Amino acid sequence: MPTDADRIDLGEDELRAITGYAADCARTVLPIFEEGLPADTRPRDAVDAARTFAEGGPRTNSLRQSAWAAYKAAGGAESPGAADAARAASHAAAAAFLHPRASAHQVKHVLGAAAHAVRAEELAATDGRPGAAETLDRACRHAPPAVTAVLRRLPGAPSGGGRVGELIRELDAVLRG
């Protein structure tokens, strides 16, 4: 059972801002997933559900289920980049369920969508795509103040997690500035 020392302040407005940020990050890479599976709407549905919550909608079981559905869509993705695009969508919907715990794991909930979006761009690099560096820069520039404020209440990003973990730590370091 978490103690009061394990808790952070986390307002509903902050939770909605973080979820909106995550949805915006994931939305940029939906085309990577949809190129191979245009009829599979699970990632887009998760991003739309996250955006609805961010704009004042309720935090429902349907929102949670959309996160799981997008995660499952990653398993059927046509390419590794498409899988990370679906994972970004999953993290966007899951961001609405960030816990007010002083845990490094919660940093992954705040920044998971952004990190998976960057990884999707890395893996899908082609002419005409914005590219990972641009996506990373955009994720840093467009983070609302709530993202930075909440990150500063949390321990630093955890180790591990492969390339996505590296991206989470990079985003965390830049946004804590």
C-alpha cells in the first residue's frame, strides 16, 4: 500500500493536459500504422479516446479498453515502425490513468507516447517523412507546462527499456531542463 510519501500531487487538469500531449504525439505517427492496415482503427480509436478525455470527457473503462486494443494492434502490425506507432496510441489512451505515485515507472506513462512516436519515425524513415529528430524536437517544444511540472515531481526515468527507454530518458532530461 503506498504511503503519503509515495504520492505526488496530480490535478485533473494536469492529467488531461498530459493525455492531450500524448494524443498529439501519437496522432503524428498514425499514418505509419495505417499504411499497412488501413482498416484497423484500434490505434486511431485510442488516440481519439485520449483526445476526448483531454478535452473534458470522462475517464471510462472504454478509454482503458481502447489503450489495450491499440496495444494488441501492435502485435499485428505490418512493420516494426507500425508496431511502435500503435504502441504510441496505446500509451496515449493509457496516459489518462497515470497514478499519483512518486515512481520512476510513472515517467513512462507521461512520455511513453512521445518516445514510441519517435521510435516509429526512426523505424519508418523514408523520404517525405518528418524523421525522428523532428518528431523528438516537436515532442519537446510542444509539451505543455503540466508535463514538465509533473515530471519534476517524479523520480528520473527508469533504466532499461531498449531504444524506447533511451528516448524516454532523453525526453525526460530535456523537459526537466
